[in-house]
Amino acid sequence: MADEPSSSAEATLPPLTATPRHFIRDVILHGKFQLLSSLSPEETDLCRHGLYFQDGERRVDYILTYQVKKHSSSRSRRHSSRLTDNALTRSLRGGRHPPPRSARPDPESGHAESAADHHEDDKRLRREEFENNLREMGLELEKDEGTKTPGVGFVKIHAPWNVLCREAEFMKLKMPTKKVYGVKQGSSVVEKINTFISKVTDPLHPNIEEKRTENLKHLSYPFSREKQHLFDLSDRDSFFDSKTRSSIVFEVLKRTKCTKSKFSMGITSLLGSGVYHAAYPLHDGDIDGENVEPNDRKLLYEEWASYSVFYKYQPVGLIRKYFGEKIGLYFAWLGVYTQMLIPASLVGVIVFLYGCVTVDDNIPSMEICDTRRNITMCPLCDRVCSYWNLSTACGTARASHLFDNPATVFFSIFMALWAAFFMEHWKRRQMRLNYEWDLTGFEEEEEAHKDHPRAEYEFRVMQKTLKKEHKSQKTEKEKLTCKDRCPAYMTNIVMMLLMIGVTFAIVFGVILYRISTKAALHMSSNPTTRSNVRITVKTTAAIINLVVILILDEVYGAVARWLTELEVPKTDKSFEERLIFKTFILKFVNAFTPIIYIAFFRGRLVGRPGSYLYVFESYRMEECAHGGCLMELCIQLSITMLGKQLIQNNLFEIGVPKLKKLIRYIKSKRSAFQEQEREKKLRRYETDFLLDPFSGLTPEYMEMIIQFGFVTLFVASFPLAPLFALLNNIIEIRLDAKKFVAELRRPVAARAKDIGIWYNLLRGVAKVAVIVNAFVISFTSDFIPRLVYQYMYSPDGSMHGFVNHTLSYFNVSHFQNRTAPMEPLFLGFSVDICRYKDYREPPWSATPYDVSKEFWAVLAARLAFVIVFQNVVMLMSDVVDWIIPDMPKDISLQIHKEKLLMVDLFMKEEQGKMQVVDTTCAGAEKENTSNHSPLLRPRSVSHAQNSY
């Protein structure tokens, strides 16, 4: 029976690039080479699944992949044959063969070696040095080039116990101690309420074992090798879970240097230069199939990534355990946001239903729809448009009332307070998670680790240092200054302004499309086409805007990343924050510029009949419908929001992975069934290699931040926005869950105690939403003009006569040249006076067509409303922020209790040490006393006395 394999790196299987002579040396020196045939069936199965080394005992904690030349496949097969029962014999026989190309030059192919081959050899040498350095750091490595994945070699990495302990102490990882204490929920009344709520919501909790470990918690303490007795180390294999092990290995990979690439630091530099193609930790196991062993990944797939559990809470604790705190916080935040959308959706639906119920009692709509009034309106465009009756806008007026009614003002105030409650609720939830996940006091570790330089930064510093050495022959480490980055900063400013200008230009192009299309449709001989001009132009323009937004979103994402890379930020944290800021600015402008135009500019830069404002001297600026621009704003907002959510967020996320899988099937020239059967035979690290790499949480957060903008910024015009956001998020959570569990490589666990810059963006959007909704209610809707008329100009204090009050008169003989309608008798009678929506003096007054005093009264009321609404709502939001404490009281008490327990634990430890010391000293004195003869003792005493 072979000896137990050593924990040192030398006890691993010899690398496949080693010569037979090296292999014999390893076998003779260590005598601990264990063949696959000597393993038990269970260990053999684990090895074949790729979760363990060939000895079946050491777990694979991390994988590095690199390119393998095709001509080396036969050599790989020779090396893999060593794993059979006569591997030693084959290796001895292989010693008579000439050494491989890496050990000696090949005279036949030496002259034909290309620059690419030289580059590959350089990469191989750098890999060998890096892997040797990893072994010196204590990691254990094993190579595998004879896989079913052609052209790819795998380096399996295992961190032994001593390395895990060393790095855990260096990273200050908090680990659970043996000490367990009870967690109190507060007063007895609160505890009873929580117990009742827990029983009621029990069907909504996921079916996982670790849920609700009733009121017990392990006391946590930063791991220390000197204080290992504090921790429960009875099962060392499970003390550090797979998430922690992979993050520890990743820290070692980042710190390990490769001197062959000057100033290169860690795995990030080697990945950037192509020495390695990928680096990733392994998933815990399969999620489906026959005889699949239970694992956390399978449990997440069943209880989180399935659409059948859409009504259940997310297993946030298990998500954190498997993916780490950063991803756990994202899904916890997404869950809190989705839960908070439920009351907002209910109130929004009630507001919409209120508009539906009161639409028949709305006096302005009734006046517009009254055909007996026979109000003749001025043409909507020059020449091709004719006069029209106001009653034809009946449908638009009634539809506008659904969103433009007194309840929308209340809903705007409610949503501003809702945003404040949401932010406070998330802060409290975040504090609770920090306590439960042992993240209190994390700032020091974060500060210590955030300054690790990125690979691109190191490369630029290397280039700068080499230039200085070439000029001055002095070797000193340089750093990038503002002067070095000045061209990148200027490029950033110019490109950002250019991209924003492109967005404005496209919005202007859509405006021209609406103007020209409306004129063209009015020229149609089809009466149905002419009667539906407004709805056709609005809908098609909104769809065009949506398509452009979707395309520019992808372009702007790539541009933002390119601009951030130009700046060469030093750390990953700095890179991420700069990328987020640029992406947010560009995508926010892209999504909301068309909406802002409709809400605040359309219909206000028009002019009046006889003196219209033209673009390029031929395109007359657009007017709003008589019901106001709020209905058009609602159409644009709903199509953009629903389109982005359905197409970009959901359809792309579902369709793109399936399309990639289809392309892979086509490239492999196998059927889908054959490819699936082949993938089942692959080992774990090969299967994970075929998955998409994890690209960060920025796209996920960005989707939700833009959605939060749709929900809060223009909610006065679209009360159903929270409902559509809620329905989208229910699908989005499960879609993201499935993507993380089944379609992406397992990301390296990252620690974080908050959601970072995203929280500041949320607060900024919530503050801007108050101002935007104040202007929407005041200037876009007819809420303020109705109030002014009702309390200042109405004879009986009602809304009767409001429509006539908002319409001005125009004498058709005052039309400019070539702007009068070509069909003046379109209505069947001659028109002398037409009406248009504005507050202007009639043509028979002393100052015809000047703005009237009613205009100034309405404008003053609008501005006053903006000021009052903004200050009152922000004051109420600040009051909510002040009343609700950031940290729950029970959590602050538990944190204080933990500190006291920790002090008590160390005091008992010190007392125990003192007792041990006292006992040892007493035993030593007793032993010394018994060793001395009684006859000599008086003599020695007397001698001592005489010495005095």
C-alpha cells in the first residue's frame, strides 16, 4: 500500500512538462507517488469529476488555464499514461528517449521557429517561474494537459492547512469560535410579534437547513494561529469553506511575483499578457443529472434559481456562503427593493383606478367631448393640415385624465417619501447583515487591501521606468502622475461631451421625424390614416427612441470602459468607481433625454399661429395635444421602460446564453444531444471553463438604477411604473440567480459591508426625483392651470368653462404667406376665427396676440408650487431620515454584547494561563524540594546565615 501523500508541494504528481529523469528523482526521493488505480472507488469518482487532485484527498481550490500547442498533444498522452498501474515502468523506459523540446534545442526546426513560437516559449518560462514561486508560497499544484478540451492546459491549485491559516491571519478573516451565545430579539412583545410573523411567513422561506438557526450565534474573532484553541478545529476540511479557500488562494496569486516580466505583480498581470487564459475557482458540483451529490450549488439552483419559487424569499445567507458578501449584498438589496415596490405598486394601481372611475365626471374632458360646442381649432401643421374640431381630441383628453388628476399629486408626494423609507430600510437591513455576516469593523481590512495595483497600472509604470532607465541609466520605481494622465483626462472630457451630443442629435432627429411624418400622413387620402395621425406618430417615434436607446446603451458601455482604461486607475476600486460614474452618466442621459424633451420642452418652443417657430426654415416645431403633453410623456415612458426591461434585461439575458450554446454546438460539428453527452463526461474544471466569465456586478446594478429612475423621476405621469418594475424584478431575481448558478464561472468571493457608490447614486436620483416631479406636475400637467381657474376666474368656483378659458383666438387672415391650409373648407364651412391653446390677447384687443395677465398668474402659481412642493417633500424626507435610526436597536445591543463576551473570553483565557503557570511553578518547587537531602538542608541554611 502506498504511503499517505505529503502535504508539501513536492508530493504532487510530477508536472507533465517534467522529464522522466525528474519523475524518477521525485519517486526515489519521496516515495509517496500514489497511482490512480490504488484509490478507492469513491476517490476515483471524485478525481474524475475534477474536484480533487489525483490522490483523491486534496481538494482543488483554484484553476489556471493556458494554451497548449497542438504538437504537444502526443506528449500529453504519454504523460497521462503514467497514471496507469505500470506508470513507473513506462517512465523508466521513457528515460532513454531524448528530452523534450523545452530541455534541448531541436536542430531540424530551430531555423524554422517563428516569432510566435518564441513568444510561446517565453510564456511557458514565465508560467514555470510563477508556478515555482507559488510552490514556494506553500501552494500545491498539479497539471493536466490530457483533457477532452483541446488546446487547453489546466493547473489545479490546492492550499494546504498551514497556508490557509497563514493567509487567514494576514487577511484578518473573522471565523466562528467555540463560544455560542443566545441572540435576543428585544422585548417579549417584539419577540412574540416576530415569532407570529415567522410562523405566518414560513411557507415563503426557502427549504434550506441553515435557515432560522434559532436565536444562536457563534462568537467570531479574526483568525490567529496563536489562538487556534479558540476555534472549533475538529473538522479542518470544513473549517474553511470552498468560498473562503478560493479567496485565500486568489490573494496569494495576486501577491506572487514573476520576475521574468519586469515589475509584474500577480496573476492579473499574467492574465493581461496572455500567459494564462483564465483563472477561476470551481463550482461545488453539478446541479442536475443522475446521482448528483447534494451540494450548495444544487441547493441554490432548486431553492433560488427556479421560477417555481418566485414567491419565496431569497436564501441570502446561502448566497453569501457560496458567492461571498459582495454578491450577497447585491441580491439582498435587490430583494429589499423588490419588496418595497409592493406598496408602491398598490398605491399606483389605486391612483390609476381613481382616474378610471372619475373620468366620466371630469368636467374639462366632458367639455372637450361635447360636439355641440363646435370649437374650431387652428391647423396643426402648415399647408397640408386643415382646421379641426376640438371634439375629435375627446379620446386623448379622457386618456390624459387617467394620469393627470389630483391623485397624481398625492402619488408624487407618496413616492418621494417611499424613496426615503426605502433608503432607510436598506441601511437598517445592511446593518443587520453586517452583524449576521461578521462584517463589523471591516473598514481596516478594506483600507489595507484596496491599494493593490492593477495589472495595467503596473504595465504603464514599467514602460515609464524603462524609458527613464534608457535615458538616465538609473533604476528607480516610478508612478503615474497627473501629467501622465492629462491626455487621457482630455480625451475623457471630449468623448463624454461628444457622446452626450450624439444623444441630443438623435433626439433632434426623432423630432424631425415626427414633424415630417405628421405632415406626410395628413396628406394621405385615406381617412382612417388621417384620423389616427397623432397616435401613429407618437407610437412609432417612441419605438424608434427605444431602438436607439438599446443600441446606444451597448455602445456607451463599451466607450465608458475604454475611457476608464485610458485613465489607468491604480486600484480595482478606483477603476470600478470611475467606470460606474461614466457609465451612469452616459446611460442616464441616453435613457431620459427623450423623456425630458417631451416633459419640459415640447409645446413650449412653438410660437403662435401667424408667428410659428421653424427649424431649418421649413419644419414647424411640435405642439402638445389639447390634453397636454402628459399623455405623450406617458406613452414614451411606458414604451421605453417596458422595452428596456423586456428586451434588454430579460430577452438578451435569456437569448444570448442560448445563442452562445448553439454556436458552440455548430462549431463542434455535433448535435445538441451529442454535445450534452460529451459535456457530461467532462471534469468539473473543464465544464466550468466552458461557462462565461464573471464580468462584475456593474451591469446588474446599472439596470436597477435606471429602473429606479423610471419609477421615481416621472412617476407623476405614469403611476403604473412601480407595478411594471415589480413584475420585472420578480423575473429578474430568478433570471440573475440562474445566470450566476448555472451559466457563469464561479466568481471569487469578495468582502464588502455596503453596496458602495450605488447607494450615493440612489440617493442622488431620489433627490432629483422630487424636483423633476414638482416640475412635471407644475409645467407638464394642467393641475396648476385648473387650480388657478377654479379659485381665481371661475364664476361659480367649478371647472365649467375651463377649456374655453385656456383657448385663445386667432384671425385666419393673419396667417403668414404659404402657411394657410390648402383646404380651408375641410369642415364644410368657412372659418374666420380659429382657437389655439395659449394665454394670449385676442386679435381685437389693443395688444393683439401678446401674452395675457392670466399667463403671468398661472406662471407665478407654477413657480410657487415648485418651490413649496420641493421644500415640503424634502423636509418630510429628512424627517423620515432623522426619525428612523440607521442601526436597529437590537443589533447595537448584540454588538455591545459580543464585545463584552469577547473580553470575558480573553479574561478567562488569561486566568487559565495564569493557573497553568502557577501549577507549573508549584510543581517545580515541590520537585526541587524533594530532590534535596534533609541532612544537607540545615547546613546550607546555617551557611547562608553565616554569610550574612
